[in-house]
Amino acid sequence: MRFYEPVVAARKAKLFEGLHGRVLEIGPGTGVNIPHFPSGVEWVGVEPNPYMRPFQERAAAKAGLRAEFVVGSAESVSLADASVDFVVGTLVLCSVEDVSAVLREVRRVLKPGGEYRFIEHVSAPEGSWHARWQKTVKPVWKFLACGCHCDRTTWADLEAAGFDQVHYERFELPFPVVRPHIIGRATCGSGL
Ligand SMILES: C[S@@+](CC[C@H](N)C(=O)[O-])C[C@H]1O[C@@H](n2cnc3c(N)ncnc32)[C@H](O)[C@@H]1O
């Protein structure tokens, strides 16, 4: 991630503009996104790996954010319906067991008018040499990268998840396997 963060920093700064209120971050890992969040945000992180917590605590303390650390999975979030203003996730839907269940939870916890803001690496276009390359290395990649799927068609899951609107752009980063990415927002008009 040492190489990854500098190349996405400008995109993240823009993506996280205007976050306010209670913000749920799914799969925050070491808390790399925390420095991008505006002060005043009330941050809740849901992360299955308990060893990430000290890193998240340090990042939140440094950023001066009020923070709540939840050990759990994004498929089943222990927050009430319509209880957060934003959900944030970066490079998480590649790793979860059940993308549709996570997106259902995202919609459930978002307040009406709330937004899910995301960056995900995704599958290369079907039929391209890069898509074939992703399929070839997928098993090894999954083993080495802690369960990460390098070739998910995450945009299709987002479009099928029942959000009122989904806006995303594709972009590429100079990495051999996880090159194609999407960045965007999904909005919840009236909740579930
Ligand atoms: C590639 S890391 C990304 C971490 C961070 N979001 C970033 O952008 O660097 C994937 C993260 O998702 C977490 N994760 C895996 N399965 C998850 C799940 N079912 N629910 C929530 N987080 C999950 C992992 O523990 C890990 O912290």
C-alpha cells in the first residue's frame, strides 16, 4: 500500500470532499483513508481483522476524529437501519465473501439521501489480454493477497444493488494485476 496510496491520493481527496456526520467505513484496514476525512466526522470502522485496530486508533487520534472500532464483517453490520450519513469503502468489495450482502447492508444503514463512496479495483474488459492475465493469476493472487479477487465485475453488483443512482468512472493505475479501477458514489433516496 506504500506504493498505492500516493497514486490515489488526489482522487481520494476529491472523493471524500463534503463527508460529514456519521461515516461508516467498511474494511478500513490500517486506516489509510482516515487522514482524508474532514475533521468533525464521526467515524465508525467495521473491520474483521482485530490486529488493524491499533493502526486505526493511531490514525484517528492523529486526525482528531471521534472514532468507533467494530470488529465484524460488512455482510452483517451491527448498526441500526438508516443510522449513517455516508458509507466509505476502498479496495474492500474485492475481498468480501458476499458482495451483494455487503451492498444490502450499505443501503440498510444509510440514511435517506445518504451516499456510498467507493474505489475498487475491478476486472479488465472481457476478452482483453489483461482480463486473461487476471484469470490466470487469480488463484495465486487470491492466496497471496489475503482472499482478494482481482477480476470482480463490481460495477455490475453496484448497478444491481438497488441504489437510486450509481455514478462511477473507470481509471487505471500502473500496477500489473489490479490495474483497472472504478471510483464513484451510489446514492440512497429513500432507504430500503
Ligand atoms: C485490500 S484491504 C483494503 C484496506 C483499506 N480499505 C485500503 O484501502 O487500504 C481489504 C480490507 O478489507 C477487509 N475485509 C475483508 N473482508 C471483509 C468483510 N467481509 N467485511 C469488511 N471488511 C473486510 C480486510 O480485512 C482488509 O482490511
